[in-house]
Amino acid sequence: MNTAASDEIRYELGVVGGRIEALRLVHEQVYAAKNADRLPLRPYVMKLLEGLLALHEEAGVRLDAQVDDVDISSDTAIPLGLILNEFTTNSVKYAFDGEGRPEQPSIVVEARKRDNRMWVQICYNGKGLPISAQNSRPGTGTGMALIEGLARQIGAKPDWASERGATLCLEFPHR
């Protein structure tokens, strides 16, 4: 990344690095839990998002995370981590620059277990989704398409809202 010829290339390499980091964290958490199939959700989400925001510390984005202390399967953790990575990376890239930047940019993530289901919401307080993304079906941008495909892997349908920023809600079976 440091020797890349342009800021755009550096950014794209950072995106790929974030995805690799999400996968690395799953393996680290599974190893620490000494269980090949399950990992604690809270430390995984915290390490992932704190690491991503540290990479973009110049944006000054605050993280507010309220994540239940539950274990999830590694088969769920991988796609969920990649969804959180994609949402956070795109938020930092597009939502907090230029006109409409909030005084204190923030990303809020909640993850709650309800009966045998997980409910995850991630939102930011910057610029909302572009009008073209709001008026078209989800999955029309590269990031949205990736999130849509990953959500299907865990049995969720992304629910998008763009009011005072953007919000992504996912509900899926707790495994």
C-alpha cells in the first residue's frame, strides 16, 4: 500500500486488506475460543470495526457498538464480518466528506439475539445513500451487490434506509 502510485490504488488495496483482516479475525477468534465452529460475536465485531476505523483515523469517525455476548458459527461470522467491513469502508469513503459532514461522524452497530434469530443494525450519520441507490433495487452498486450476496449466505435480506445517514438491518437465524 505504501508504495502504490496513487491514492485510489492505496484505497483499493486498503479495502482488500480490510476483507482479509475480517477473515483473519474469524480464525483468531475461533482459535482463542478453542472451538472450531463457534466464536464470541462481541470481541470479533469490536476488533474488526476498531481496526477498520484506525486505518481511516483521519476521518475522525466515532464507533458506538452495542453487541450482545453471544457465540455465532464461523460460517455466519465470515459473511457478517465482510458485510460490516464493506458497510464501514464505504461509509468512511463516501458519507463523511465535503458538504453535509456531521460535527461528530459516527458509526453505530447493534447486534442482538432475539429468540433463535440475530438482529444486526449498522448505521452512520453522514450523507445518505445516493438517490440512484435509494430508487433502485438493493445490490445495484458493487458494495451493495456484495452485501446482498453475503446476506443471502447467512439467510438474511438486507433492509436499507437512508434518513439522516444510512442504515442497514439484517435479521437471520442464530447458528
